[in-house]
Amino acid sequence: MKHKIKLILAVFLIASVSTIGIALYINSIMHKDLSGVAVRLSTADIRIEKAMYAETRDGQKEWELEADSAQYFKNDNLTLFENVKVVFYSKNAINYTLEGKTGKLRNDTKDMDIFGDVVVTSADGYQLQTDSVKYTAVVKQISTKDKVIFTGPNIRIDGIGFLADMVTERASVLANVRTVLKDAAM
């Protein structure tokens, strides 16, 4: 009887150690890569579900971010997001909403990169579809080097690359531009 208990305990101990070893190995090789930033999933200093963050300047809200989850990495001064939505507030009340599958925020500069099925929509009826965008906070610009589809009332522009300046409210498709006007009188 004692021999059977020792055998069962030994098998249980070996199975437990093996399971923990396999889990540690899998965890050590898993990582998330967002535009050259590799961060191990298990090393996040803080993980938040249903995250919200707002950036203000001189008492005015500049942008507000919502995400299904956020992971903060103190040593990298970086926050990673899943299913992210950012609303940029402009002084003339034309707000811009940026959505994507994943994103990263550099906490020191407030620069953002958003990846995966990115859609930027303006309150006045314009929309940009692309694979990724970068928001550069110091100049308040949204840009990409990817293929873009830019649509608005009576217009569709396809091309490569995009730059939108949220201060001057000017947008440009940068290369291989193809424009289709709808219901336009010429």
C-alpha cells in the first residue's frame, strides 16, 4: 500500500514538474512584435482590461484612448493596446476617430503607432483605411507609408502613403494617387 502511494506521488510530482517546465518554455518563447518592439507577454508591469486614457494640455482634452486591454512596460516606457480607439479633439470641433487592432504608446513622447485594419474617421465625413498609422504628438500629425483608401463626400482617393496635419487640417495622399470624383460637375 505504501509503495503504491509513493508511486502515485512520484508520478504526480513528475507530471507537475513537466507541466510547469513546458509552461515556462512556452511562455519564454512567446512574444508580441509591434513594428520592431518585442516585449514578452509575461513581463508587463501592469495589465489593465477595458483601459481608458486621456491627454490634456492647458486644461483642454487633446485626445482620449480606449482599448480592450493595456499592458504597461516600465523599463521600455511603453504601453501596448488591443482593439484600440483614439478620439482626437480639434479646436474647430471636427474630431477624428482612429481605430485599429493593436497599438503602442510611447509614454514619454505620447507618439502612437496603430496596426491592423486601421480606420481614421473625421466628424465631417472623411475616412482613411490602411494597415498602420503613426501619430506624432509634437507636430500633431497622422501618417503612414502603407497603401491607403481615402474617401469623403463625392470622392475616393487610392494611393501609397498619407499625411494629415491636425493643426492645419490638411491631408495628402503621397504617391501612386488615383482619384475618383462622384457627381462632380466639370
